[in-house]
Amino acid sequence: MKAAQTYDEKGNTGILLPRYGEDVFGIGKAVKEMQNGERVARRGWNKKNMHLFLVPGSVGVDSDGAEINYLAHVDMRTADGCIVPWVCSQSDLLAIDWSVFHQNLPAWSTEGQLT
């Protein structure tokens, strides 16, 4: 799907219209791309280097020595370079302006360390 965000004269968000050469998609494909090792972002995030990536599940140990089973989850690289857990908003869920994030920036490796 190809789309672009439009705005009215007051700056209000409008409908999504085709934009030449831009490959964008919905949240379902965004999840599939992350499962395939890609990073994804909303179209408006890219200039800020914000993107999402899948963190695989792992097993750790808490301070008492008890085993902790960390499940796979999605993290976000924020505009200031921090990594935080991500929770999908209603607007993210319904958006069709997701794309694969191509910039070469650090993300969590499968060993849980920055790469």
C-alpha cells in the first residue's frame, strides 16, 4: 500500500492518499517485518530516528536467584536515543503509514546487548 498523510488548512490530520514510491503498510505487516528481524517506524518518526524492534524472549535471574522468564516484546528507540518498552496506541493500531526502518542505528541484539 502506498500512502501519505495529508492536512487541511488548519493543520488537522486528513485522510491518507497515495504518494509516489513510498511503500507503507498497516500494523499487521509491521509485526511480521519485526518477526523477520526488521525495524519499523511510522512515517512521521523517521526524521527523529524513532523506530520499533522485536526483543526475543530470554531467561534471567532476579536478585534472589529465582529464574525469570522474559517473554518476547517490542521496544522503541525514542527521539533522544533511549530504549523503552512500547505499547501500541489506538492511532498506531489503525495507521497505514508504517514502513521498514532502514537507517543503521544501534538496537538490541539477540543476546540482549546494544549492537
